[in-house]
Amino acid sequence: MIIVNTESVPGKDITQFHGLVQGNTIRAKHIGRDIGAALKNLVGGELQAYTELLTEARQEAVDRMVAQATDLGANAIVNVRFTTSSVAGGAAELYAYGTAVTVA
């Protein structure tokens, strides 16, 4: 599956549009990560536990988007975007979306 954040795939022609595809996941913070993050905030630096959490969430959202595109018969997804939003105290949604297409 070709995944790009542009409106087309360089060197390929879009032969069919399949429509919007999307994937999302909602993740909650872990108390252990919160304690570590609070301590890290005191001295500064990267919050690696949260970086890992968001990386996993992003990959899960992309995997779900790709599965939906595959079900539609697409071989590429163009114009891919990501958004995040707070759902509840301590929980956030990561949402990936794009347009499923067939390229030749």
C-alpha cells in the first residue's frame, strides 16, 4: 500500500477513487507513565513513555485506515492527515484519514 500526504503519487496515475478511509484509536495514560512524566517535567527533556504511546497509537490508526482501503480494493492512500483530540480526562484520540485510490 502506498501512503502519501500529497494529492497524488509521483510517477503514478490515479485511475480510480474509492473515497474517504479512516482509522482511529483512543489511548489513556498509564499511572506509571504519569509519574515518570511528572518527574521528567522537573528536569526537562523528552517524555519517552508518551512518545512511545503516541507512536503506537499513530501506527494502529494507520493500520486500520490501510485495512479499510484494502477492503475497498485500493492500492494507495493519498492526502493522508492526522489529528488528535482529548476525549476524556487522561484519554486522547488519534485519527488518521485520507483518500483511497487505485494507481497505475
